[in-house]
Amino acid sequence: MEIPDFSVVVIQGFLICLVRIGSMIATIPIFSGGQVPAQLRVGISFLFALMLYPTIRSSLPDVVYEPVSLMILVGGELLLGTMVGFMAHLVFMAAEFGGSIIGYQMGFAAANVFDPANQRQVALIYQFQSVFAILLFLVLDVHHLFFEAIVASFRMLPPGSLDLGGGAIMMIMDVANHSLVLGLRLGAPILALLILANLTLGVMSRIFPQLNAFMLSFPLNIGISFIIMGLTFGMVAGLLQQEFSLLADRFLQLFSLL
């Protein structure tokens, strides 16, 4: 049996490969939350690096890096993985932002629940939208795109060739702006009807002074919000599915700009 060549070049190359894979897996939605143990993320990263390293070893330069150069290279790989994960998290942030707006407008501002992923109290509708986005993320097998992106990143962007001056930062800013608009679109139907309902109650309170519009607005807003949420459930799922389907192209565009 042939003994593997554990030279300094091989060890440093495997370390670079492991850092890129680990940073991407650690920032994948679902995996990056507190519900997934850190040991599991490390184990998946190490096993995936073991399987992938023999195929990408030829793309790594056969040089021995100095400690400072190795640290700079590792920092670039960590930054790359963080950027990829952040682009995917923007879709979840849009869904959660839309849920937060809906929750506050329908009167659930004080109804908070504990979010185990972020280890903090969040609004009720915020958590509902977040869980729905997570379930859709898993049903559509979007997490598989990250493993494909890891393989494509070594082919399109070999280690040591990271360049932040190619327009990647502007692209991420554009995606972040798009996510903000997406969050508003997710909550727009409910917000429009709630504004209309409050306007109607205001007019009725002027016509009928005996009407307690303030107390009537609470059950009315909650009822309207739940009805519209049920009617627009398919629209929300379609918007999120469209955004998830664009992630593969966004990853490839990001790699081409770096």
C-alpha cells in the first residue's frame, strides 16, 4: 500500500481547501444557526474537503507559503465563504423583514417568541416567515447549490486569485437593495389593506362618535392579516422560490467578478 505524501505543500493545500469549504458551510442558512452543533459543521467540512481535495489539488500552486502569506491567503478564503453565505442569507432577511413589518402593523409587536437560531426574542410573524423560508429552502434542495458552488469556486476562482476590485462589492450591494425591496413586496398586500381598514375605521369614528375604533381595530387588523396571509401564501412561496432559483447564477457571477 502506497503511503500518501504528507509534505508541507500538501498540508498547506489541504488547509486552504478546508478553510474555503468550512467558511462556506459555516455560513449556509440552516447550518449557520445555533440549532446545528459546531462539531457537526466541522465534521462535514472536513469530510467534504477530504473528498474534494484530490480533484482540485492540481489547481493549487506547488509552493511553500510563508506564515504571513499563508495567513493572508486563509483570510481571503474566509472572506469568500462569508460573501457566498451572506448572499443566501439576504433572501431569509427579506422574508423576516416582511414578517416584522406585518407583525407590527397587525398588533403583534409585543408577541415575541424565542428564536433558537439567533438566540434572541423575535416577533411572532417574523419567526413564522423565517420558518416558512427554511422549509421552502430544504424542500427545493437549495442547500445542494452550496456544494455545487464550492466545486465551481475552485474551478473559476483558484486560491490566491481573490480580487475585490472587480465589482463584487457593488454586486452584493445591489443584491442587498433587491432584498429590501423583496421584503416590502412580501408585506405590501397586507400593509395596503391594513392602511385601508384603519382609514375606514377613522372615517366611521368621525361619523359615529360612540364607536370605539381603537378597541375594534385590534381584532379587525388581526383577522384581515390572517385572511390575506392565507390568500397570498402561494404568492409568497413563488417569490421566495424565484429568489432561491437565482442563487446559482448569482454565485457564478460573484466568482467571475472576484
